[in-house]
Amino acid sequence: QVQLVESGGGLVQPGGSLRLSCAASGTISRINAMAWYRQTPGKERELVATILSGGSTTNYADSVKGRFTISRDYAKNTVYLQMNGLKPEDTAVYFCNLHQYFQNYWGQGTQVTVSS
């Protein structure tokens, strides 16, 4: 089985930065995709950023391009989301996702609140 554990959320002022981490454990394929999603109450889960195995292919939602950076450490089976220039509209629960063997795995989520 696969477990994903997120950390790094919290309260930050507009314009501030946070770094989210997601540690994966269990049976991890060499070929996979990892991603960050976010969700606010009453809305569907939104894709924020993805990174493919190999680490060179990344994609971002238009709303976070130029502000967020996704990266991964293969030795630690960990994916990161560096969030700079945070805005109140970035407030959400952020979820880590691993896609492998045609299955999706999710973390429990970490709250990010951007407020003055």
C-alpha cells in the first residue's frame, strides 16, 4: 500500500511564503506522477501543480504560475510545493496526490490560510 503524509501548512500573511512537503511510503513505482491539489468548502478539488517521474516535466494551474514551484526528492520519496507571493485566494486545504499503476492515492490534506 501507499501512504502520503503532508506537512508545512499554516497561517501566512498576503505576500508571504510557505513550503509544503509530502512524504510517500510503501510501494512506489519508478514511473509515476505526483501532484498537489487544493480544495475550498463547496468547490471541487482543483489541480495546482504536477511533476512526472524524472522530475523535468512540470505543469501548473494558470492561477499559480510564476508563484508556485513543484519539485521532488527521489531519495526521500518526497514532493514539495514552494509557494511564494501568497494571496488570500490561495487559502484552501492542499492535498498531495500520487498516480501510479492506474491508481490514485491521496494524503490527508494540510490547511493553508492566507490572511492579514
